[in-house]
Amino acid sequence: MTRHPDGTWYLFYTGANLVAGQNRQSIGYATSPDLYDWTKQGQVAEADDRWYETLADKCWHDEAFRDPWVIPDPDGIGWHMLITARGRTGPADDRGVVGHCWSPDLRTWEVRPPLSSVGQGFGQIEVMHTVVVEGQPFLIFSCLADDTSVARQAAGSHGGTWAARAETVLGPYDVAGAQLLADSSLYVGRLIQLRDTNEWRFLAFTNQLPDGSFGGTITDPRPVSLVDGLLAVG
């Protein structure tokens, strides 16, 4: 959720429709003057096949273009949207990229080339967000073990929530060298900063209980620190 300088709130979301039984995703948004009453404004972005895989490529179970994360441009020139997407080239299991759109006003969006390249070891880079901890930018994302590349799985990859060091919030991102913050017993991890102390905390939902069943609850906040350039979750 993002607030425009004119006071309007913008909520960006994933839209989906079935095409021959497969999920085709796109980005839409709604606006609100007060966070209570919302008006849907429609679709604003979809996968551009110049850079992004579509259903026509027949490589994946859906057309991935979802999970929008909107941030202001660091230089004050509009806004950027980071999106779960897949590139057009390389093995089908290794095409996960950070999709990218740009807007001057939060209303109209231009689809741009991805901010990361294929071949980083992930079939998809889900539910991402960016943080800057003690001056170090990170891309936080999720990917389960079954959606990592065959090579990463052969090396003993575990799925869950990942953190990739970055040069800026807009990249480059060290996706290939991402560290696992939490295994797949937790998922969709999020770093939040406390308002009073500026300390960081980690939240996620319980994905899998010890008996193998789905949890679905939200964890208590866990302390986060930066140790030798890596994030440590207590």
C-alpha cells in the first residue's frame, strides 16, 4: 500500500484469470481517500513477452506476474514496482526474475526489463520486498524447495524465506548468493522496523506444523540483526 502526495491511498494487487485451465496473472490497483472505502481502478500491468515468460512459452504452470511491491524512486522520479515474474530464456526451472515496472504517478505503469537475470537458482522469486538494514540494502523473497532449480536442489537446497544482498533497493541483487532466513516451516517472511527504536523484526506465517499439516498462523516478531553483512533472525 502506497500513499500519493495528494493524500490518496493506492493498494496494488494480483489479478488472475484462467486461460485454457492455466492461471494468467496481472497487476491491478484500488484507491481510497481514507483506508476504509476502496474503489477498484482496474488492470495496469501484465507480462510483456519481450522480456517475460507467458503461457505461450509452455514452460511453467502459470503466467507469473504477481506480488507487486511498490517503492518510491530513490531520486524522486516516480515509483517502481517489483514483481514476481519469469524470464524468457534458460532452463524452465531457473527463470525466476525480479520483474519491474515504473510509474510517474502511481496510475499509469510502464513495463520494463527485469532487475535481475535468469539462471540464479530459482524458478520463481515470490512475495518480495526491499529493506535497508544498517545501511545495507536487501531483497527479501520466498521460494519453496520444489521451485528452486534442479541444480540447487541437488546441492541440498531448502525452501523458505530468503535474503539477497543488494547494491541499492533497485539492484543489482545477489540472488544467486541469497541466504535462507527461515526454512519452509515458515513462509512469506517479512522484515518490519519498530517505530520507537528503529529495531528490525521478522514475521512470517506458519506454513507447516511438525505433523506436516498447514499452520496458517502468524508468528510472533523475532529480533533481526546484521552480523558480518548477513541478516540473523533470533
